[in-house]
Amino acid sequence: MVRSELNRRSPLRIFEKSIHGGLGKGNIGVLASKKGVGKTACLVHIATDQLFRDKHVIHVSFAAKVDHIINWYENIFKEIAKKRNLESAVEVHDEIIRNRVIMNFSQRGIKTEQILGSLRALIKDGNFDADTVIFDGFDIKMVSREDLELIRNFAVELDLEVWFSVSLGDGSVEEIFADTGVPYIVEPFMDLVCVLVTLRFVGDRVRFQVVKDHSELEPRDMHLMLDPKTLLVAEE
């Protein structure tokens, strides 16, 4: 399969349609779930889909090391290429990784302004024309509303889509989620979040639910799941 056909048939097209065509530039999107449910895999699949479409991605990791992030990208690319019989897979791989940068920060001892300053230097001074920035492993409990406002304003200024992963802890559904379906930990920032998607185990599958879709706050199933074997986003 050639890249154009792969893009057209990707389950990420269903993801986009479920949120009115996608997150959109200048907006913040959040993937939220309990730890270990698959947020990083989903973010990497979203990023890889962008790369297949000749977009530029900055993946900001707040983990101690980034080796596992690189492995996620390699494994997910291989799974997509194998599943879809991608033509000239090696050449495509070498082309798209030129449009990806992985950065690593610790939230302790560094201000949001410093992180954004490094991103700005890469985009402006480094001539890296980013389309999407991913904040992976960002601990929302460690930031203020002002921090998220800075990030939202940065996204607007530089015309970026920004995706966050948010871990929800180990409590019961009632302890984690409000009646609206919004996680309590995200509730104070909902006016800054354009799209909120939650991931939950239903039986042995991870199901996607869109909770906030731009101006609509009404939880609904996205009819997508995380394939337990490949950890790719897949149709039900």
C-alpha cells in the first residue's frame, strides 16, 4: 500500500471525524486514563499518523529516559507497515523521522517558560516548522492554571496542535470522574482544553470515549479501541 492510501484508510480518520475533523491548530487536546492503559502508545500513533502526512512533530517526554519513546515509534511504525503492507517501508521510515524531534525535560526545577523557550528556539531558530507538539508524561498536578494558559497561548502564537497525556490515579470511577465524564483532576482547566478523550478498560479492551469535542461536552463512544497485540488504534 502506498502512503496516500494508508493515510486514507487509517483508523485515525475515525478519530478525527469524532472530534469534528481533528484537534485544530492553536488548541490543546488531552488523552486521560489510569496509568498503564496506553496513553503513550496512542500519542505515538497520533504523531506517526501526522508524520505519514508530511507533518512535523515535537515529542516532549517528561520521563527519566527517552529510549522507550524511540522504541515506541519504531515498533508502531513497523506494525503499521506490516499491517498495511506499506511499499518502500525503509525509505518511508527514513523520510518521516527527519520530521520528528524528541525532547526530554524534568518538571522538577524547570519552569514552563523555560520549556516553551526551548521549543521556540527549535521552531524559530532551528527552522523546524512544527505542526504538532506532544507533552507526554506531563504531571498536571505540578502545574498552575497560568502554566497551561502559557502553553495554550504558545499554541495559538505558533499555530500548533498540542496534545497532553494525563494520568488519573488508581481510584474508583466515582473517585476519578465527575458526573459529566470529566476527570476531577482536569476539571479546573476545562475551559483551556478543546478536546478531551478518555481511555478505559472494558473487559480486556481499551475503549476510547470523547468527553469534550470543541464546544460540546457530552461523552460518547468513539468506536475505537487499542489493539491489545499491536497497541495500535483500531476500529472496533
